[in-house]
Amino acid sequence: MHDSASRFAERVSEKFDFEADIEEFPAGTKTAADAADAVGCSVRQIVKSIVLVADGEVIVVLTAGDNRVDTNALEAELGAESVRTGNPDEVKAATGWSIGGVPPFGHESPVATYLDESLLDRDRIWAAAGTPDAVFELTPGELREIADPTTTTAFE
């Protein structure tokens, strides 16, 4: 297993008592469609961890694979002056993970997290496990309990 995926598994086991059953796919799971194809599920069952910067603060928005974050709506919802995509250095510094492999929880430092409630309508969901080619399966209830997100409706 890749070092980053192992680090993720260890971190969430120790911090949240959650045992992540990580699957790695050499062809990669860089996009939600790639991940859905790899695990054999709907793209709606993939959790995208989108790292954004709102007025200088790094945040993570967890959205279903078939949704896109509407940054203008998120600005309004948060009362922020600006919301933009985090750059690779910001993503790595705040979460401890590189773009494409950011899991929904288990970050390097506390990061405000927001949730697309449509993810809660699925039986099972899959999310990145620290690398662009590793995913793990969980329930929406586990996602909500461990990530402890605030809900948002800022999606297209």
C-alpha cells in the first residue's frame, strides 16, 4: 500500500477508531468518474473533497461526484468576500494530502468542513484515501459522524 494511504489508515484508526478498508487502483481514481468505474458504483456515490480558500481560510467541501461547488453561492452562504480553489501548497499544508487524494477527514490540522447533503441519501459511498489511486468505502452516517461537517446547498 502507498505510504500516504497507510498514513491515512493509521491516522483515522487512531483518531476516530475507524478502520478504512482501502482499495488501490493502478489505473487511478483521479476523477469521480474514474473512481466510480473502479469500484463499480454510480458517480453519485463518490465523495469529492474540494479544498477551497474562503477569505484566506482553507475549507473542505464534501460533495457528491455528480455535483459541482458553486463558489458564488458558497460566498453568499458563508458571508465571505471571496472563495477560490486552493493551490497545491495550500491544500497540502492544511490537509496533509495532495490534490486528488484528499480524504474527507483525517487532515493534518483542523479544517472547517461543509457537506453536500445529497451524499446522505446513498447506502454506501467511497472517498479518497490519501492518494489519487486509493479509495475507501463508508456509510453516509460514518461520514457525517467523523467529518462533523456543516451542511451547505452551494452546488450546481
